Amino acid sequence: MVGSDLLRVRDVDVSIAGRMILNDVNFRIEHGEFTGLIGSNGAGKTTLLRVILGLQNVVRGEVLVHGQPMTRSNKSVGYVPQKVLFEPDLPVRVRDFVALGVDGDRFGFARRSKATNETVDEMLEAVEASAFSTRKIGSLSGGEQQRVLIAHALVSRPELLLLDEPLANLDPGSAQEIIELLHSVVTNQQVALLLSSHEMNPLLPVMDRVIYAANGRIASGTTDEVVRPDVLSALYGHHVDVVRVHGRVLVVAGDHEHGGSNLADHPDLVIE
Amino acid sequence: MRWLFEPGLFANGSVRTALVLGALVAVVSAVVGIFTVLRGQSFAGHALTDVATAGGAAASLAVVSPLFGFIGAGVLGAGAMDAIGVQRVKDRDVATGVVLGAATGLSALFLYLITLSTSTTGSTQSILFGSVFSVEPSTLPDAAVLGLLVLAGLTFIRRPLLMSSISPELAGARGIRVRWVGLGFMVMLAVAVGLSAIVIGSILSTALLIGPPASTLKVASRLSRAVALAGVLGVFATWLGVILAYDSYYWFASRRGLPVSFFVVVLVMLEFVIASAYTRWRRVHVATLRRAPREEDGRS
């Protein structure tokens, strides 16, 4: 299946309250790809994910899944939001929440089927959450909740999984565990993945493609194609340096001599 | 021998009606109340009681069954809250506050008009604080149909409702029409408040709606168990409240009993205090149990 477009975002403009948030956005994602959506806070990452999900209207452009316009009820696309606040009192066990990924949108009187329960067990095992499957979801740690949210999104067998800042608020150890888990999901279940993050380095070993967002515009390609001074300078509208140190990439604002602006004027430009 | 309760309790037709109606209302309130608490809409529930007050008073003036006044006004109030704005928590609070203010003003007007009318003596008391012993048995079938409709409706929408209660964003991404599900729930909430108003009065109906579910959510780990336990606690408080109110007639030489709503509200409060104390004890107990093996390991 690799080589065919699973998702295509074409010529998308988004304006919210008169402010242009996304401008002429174009990219595609193929089956089984791990794609990082990188950008600083306010770059439009969450808006772009909402556009793909059909939750945000566009001024212009279209989102196609398998060549067809995306609809809100499209089960091909799963979603893990940036933050879900699970109250400690919420009387929902982990396995019940994951099961809602299968039947949470269904109206009716029917009881949950045996097949659904078996699928839930499989998915809990795949994300290594079986050990706490009967605990209340509000009693879990941030990393454990993130695993459960991923299982919830994957249990309906989507072809593309969107994750909005899943590494935010996690300690480095838990973040690394989540990245490894997601990489194994992409490899074993052939799910394409679009993960937004303001940190690029933890994703470098696993990313097939990067979509770099800044100033409402994006650049898409492999890391070597996109994370370059000329591409990012064009994206930001002024000079940007890319420094590679010990396998890490640092993106920093250039100085005035290079026609760039002062770092103090643009603190958001230090991405890593 | 002194009876625990005065004899003849269950032979009394008014008591039997009160017990049946009380159980029905307690169960409906418990089921709706669990979702009300989960969705953080206790304030909306309270506002609907004020809307119900206006409806009950208007119905009383029009010499119509207060039940239909309670429910009719509640449904209109729920629709008004949705129309003004329920998407964001802040908007929801504003919408609820606006409707509550308007309803309280209408209540003041209708209750004042009732005091001027000789044909509605005692209506103000029964609208605000309930009078389950004076409910006609003919009200039971209507209340039962409405209660069963609410229970069936909630069962029908339970999964999308739970999803949108946990995370509206996640529910929206799964294609659930969060606003329609929310509006449907608000209508059911209005009916539950209306039913509760005829037992303990419109002002106190949030006690049954919020009390047992809030107590239950402190201890239950599963939604189905939370609903069942809230129902049991609600029925217990209502039945014991009815029995105590009946019995209180014999407590004083003046032979004037105390109102049912007083006992129900006190019992609901007691349940909440006990549930809170149990939760605190369990937290300390579990922490102690977890600490003990570590200290044992340290010594060995």
C-alpha cells in the first residue's frame, strides 16, 4: 500500500476571527508513514489537525482521505487530543473507556458485544495497558493515560492516527516510551501517524516525514529536505540557522547581519 | 409496646402513593443526576428547578396539574439555555444564569398572584417544598410514563452522552453531534426535575438529583454500579423520608407532622457525609496498607 496517498491536504486556508491561521497548506501522507507535525506554540498545528478531522471550517481548499472529501464520521481517521481531563471520580474503567472507541458513537439499547471486548483486550495488550485495565482512568499517571487514549483511538482500526502534542506534560522517560509505542504501532499495524509536537529531536529516529509549521505556512518532506536554513528561513520570513550537534537539531533565529531578526524579538523561533 | 412506626402506615392510600411515586422519582433523578454531575451541570439543574417553580405556579394559577407546569416550563428552559449558548463552560454558566434570573422573576410574579387567589390556598407551599401526601393517585400513570421515557431515552443515548461528557472534543472528532446529544440530555434533566418537584418541591428537587449521585461517584468504579447505587440511595432517602414524615404526626402533642422534603433532604445530606467520610477513611487506609510492606522490607 506504500506509495498511495492516504491523506491529501490541498490549498487549505483557514481564518479565525479575521486572522489568517493557515495559509496555502499542501501536503500528503501515505499508508504506514510516521509524520511529525513540528512547530512552536501558535504555529497552527492544532488548527491543522482540526481541519483534517472536519472540526474546523476552511476558507479555501480541501482535505481528501483515499481521494474522497473527509467527513466527520470517517472511521479511517483516529484522534488523540492534546489534553483530556479525567476527573478522579469518573466511574469509568480503562477497558470501558477503550471500548468507547468502538461503540462510543452508537445510539441504542444493545449491550456491548463479546467481539468488542476481545478487540479491547487485544488493544490493551498492544499498548501494554493490560495491567491497569480495571482501574479507574482518572487514577492513572499522565503516561498511562496517554497509552489508554492511544488504545481508544486505535481500537476502531483507523488507517490514520492524529495525535495532538501527545508528549506535552510527560517526563522524558514517559515521552520516550510513548514514541517507541507509537513506532511499533506504525510498524506492526500499518497505521499512518501524524503527530504534532513542538519538540523535534525525540522524533528524529522514527519520523519518515516532517511537516514544519511556522507563520501559518508549512514545509513538508523528509527531515533532510525540510530542516535546512534556506527552507526554514523562507518559512519564517527571515534568516534561521540549523545547527546539528550530537545527533540533535537546533533551530535558532539568525542575527541581523544575515538579514534576520534579533532572537529577543522572536523568542518562539528557538524550536529546540 | 411502642411500634417503630405508628401502625396503619401502609394501609394509608396517600402513603402508598407517596412511596410508589417517591421510588420512581428517586430512580429517575439518580440516573439523570449521575450524568448531571459528570457533565458539571449541577448549576443548570438548579436553574431548572427555578424554571419549574415558575411553571408549577403558572399551572396552579391555571388550575392545571402542577406536574405539567413543572415539566413544560423545564423543557422550555432547557431549550432557552441551549439557544443562548452551551458550547463552552463559560457560555453555559452565563446562559444558565440568564434563564435562572428570568425564571425567578416569573416565579415571584406567579407566586404573588397565587397569594391573591382564594382558590389556590396552600399552592405556594406545595410548589416550593412539595406535598407528596396530597398527590392524587391519578397522577401516578402520567409520572410513570414520563419517568420511563426518560430512562429509555437515557439508555438510548448513554454511550454518545458519556463520550461527550468525558471529552466534547473527542466526541466531536468521532462524529458525535455533541450539541444535539447535550440538548436531548437537558430535556431529560428538565423532566426529571419536574418529577422530583412533585415529591420534594421545585426548590429542593436538586437534592435528589445531585445528592445520591454525588455520594455514589465518591465510591463507585463503574458507571452501571454508580447508577444502581445512586438509585438505591435515592429510594432509601425518599422512602425513609416519607415514613418519618408520616410518623412525625404522632411525635408532637399538637399533632402536626413535619414535611417530607425536610426528611428527604436531611437523609440525602447524611448519605453524602457518610460517603465522604468513607472515602477519606479508605484513602488513609489504603495509603497505610501500601506503606506497611515497604517498612517491613526496610526492617528485614
